[in-house]
Amino acid sequence: MTDYKPPPIKPPRELDEDTASATRAAVVSPGQDITPCRALWVGVQGNLIVTMAGDDSPVTFANAIGIVPICVKRIESSTTASAIIALY
């Protein structure tokens, strides 16, 4: 029986961008337009009001906290959640 050798780990630049974990992060604030992201991290629970990357109308995620796997282009100024980090 031969020893199992796992495949090599690819560096981030070679990962499939549609399925890979985030490789960059940026702190974002309510009222800010952002580059569409892979997901948001919400550190302090509250209403997360965002404009999705493929839409023009804001939507509210009530009492959001933790990783929210949505692609957004704007964090609306009426958002009450805080400590928000965009994951790319």
C-alpha cells in the first residue's frame, strides 16, 4: 500500500475565484460604496441595509451578525450593524 500524498496547496492567485475563500479584506462603513465583495463580516449585530451588486434597491438583513455571504456594492447609511468588513 502506498502512502497518500495530498495535492499541493495552490497560492491565492491560482485559486478558482468563484469557489475560493476570501483572500483580502477591508473595513467598510455605513454610507460607503464598495467594490462588489464575496461576503461581509458583521462584528456588532444590527440591521444590515445594503444594495446588492446586481440590484439598485436597498434590502435589509435584520439583526445580522457574523459572516453574511452576499455580494454588495453599497452599505446604506441607515445600517445599524457595525464593525463591518468586506471580504474579497
